[in-house]
Amino acid sequence: MLQLYLDDLRIGQRFTSGAHALDEGQVIAFASQFDPQPLHLDGAAARGMLFGRLVASGWHAAAITMRLMVQGGVPMAGGLVGLGGEISWPRPTLPDDVLRVESEVLEIRPSRSRPDRGIVKVRIETLNQRDEVVQVLEARLFVPRRSQDAQEQHTMV
């Protein structure tokens, strides 16, 4: 699997993940354990609420997003180590949505005090099968740099 270091990244670089098909059983199972509200647990009760139907928890969308990113959506060396970010859910995630993640590198900042690492700001959009954005995450990620020896070998290839 491709592993990218800080030195491999460029502003504007984009990544697209695989897909995840969501169904009602997953929505209810996640909500039962982590966000037990009627709009995520019971279709009949949800009809009288804000969205008028059963919807997935935003935290469920966030968890699916993370899985898709880890499985190839943002292939950072050392894994996806978050340093913070801002998240929004512009529309609900629904049972039967098929989600994918599209990410773009916005900023790359090598560390001044630690030359072996840096911080990358990434805009991560989770989209459904209709290309509607259901979640936006602007995250700051810790990304290691290649060792000096590895950088020299990488440049020779």
C-alpha cells in the first residue's frame, strides 16, 4: 500500500477512497451503541422529527469516513494522526446511501522544531451516491518526513 510522507505531498493533491454501502441495520446498530436518539433508532418515531425519516448519526458518518480514509483514502505514512479540525454535516446521511471520501491537501507545514515531521491541513468531503456532500472535515494531520537517507534514495530513483 502506498505510504506518503510530508515530502511527497503537494498543495492541491487529491485522493478518492473506495465506497461504503450503508443500510438501515448499520444505522440502528451504531445508534444503539453510540447515539441512541429516536431519529437514528426508530423509523416510525423519526417520521415526526426534523428529517421526517430515519437518518444516520453524524458520528456514524464520521466513523465511516475514517474507515474509508484509512483503507486508502488518504495514504499517510505512520497512519492518520489527527491534531484537530472542524466538522460539519450539511445534509443527513441516509440508510441506503453509498458513501465515498474525496480529500484535498490545503496546506503543508514542516515543523521548525522537529525536522522529522510536519502538519498537513486536508479538506475531507464525504459524498453519497448522488454526489451530495454529507460531511465536511477540515483536519490537521501529523505527517512524518522521510529520513535523510530515505530522501536521498527516493530522489535517486
